[in-house]
Amino acid sequence: MTNKTTEIEAAVFRRLLEHLDSRKDVQNIDLMNLAGFCRNCLSKWYVAAAAERDETIDYETARELVYGMPYSEWKDKYQLEATAEQMAAFNKK
């Protein structure tokens, strides 16, 4: 993998985070039901990728990077209770 490829991939990841940040109305349950991943998944993948490179990043730090703020703050401001329909769709998978 070239340096240029890494730069492009990093730019795409930053753009994904910007897009998710601009769409706080999209709940994690919606992302899970439609795409099979959510902001928390991205945070876990971040932790795993760091560990693969002998770096230590704890989950809460990764979530703050993905959410753009501490998760507890994001949850209080933006997270809604999942509807029965959302949970039913999630549990079908």
C-alpha cells in the first residue's frame, strides 16, 4: 500500500465521520438495520486497527473520535429510544 493510498483512505474516513456528524438525526439502530454497522462499530474497528499496529486506544477515546464528543454527551443530546419496529427489524438479523 502506498502512502497516497493511505492518505486517500484517511480522507475518506474523515469524510465519513463528517457525514455522520452532519446526520445526527440518523440513529445507530437505523444504521445497524440498513447497513449492518453503526458509530459504535466504527469505534470498535478503530480500537482494533490501533491494536493491530501496537497502539493502545481505549474504546471511550475511540468513541469520542467517532462521535465528535464524549458518547454520554452525544447520547443525551441526540439518541432517541428505539421504536418497537426498529428493534423488531434489528432482532430479525
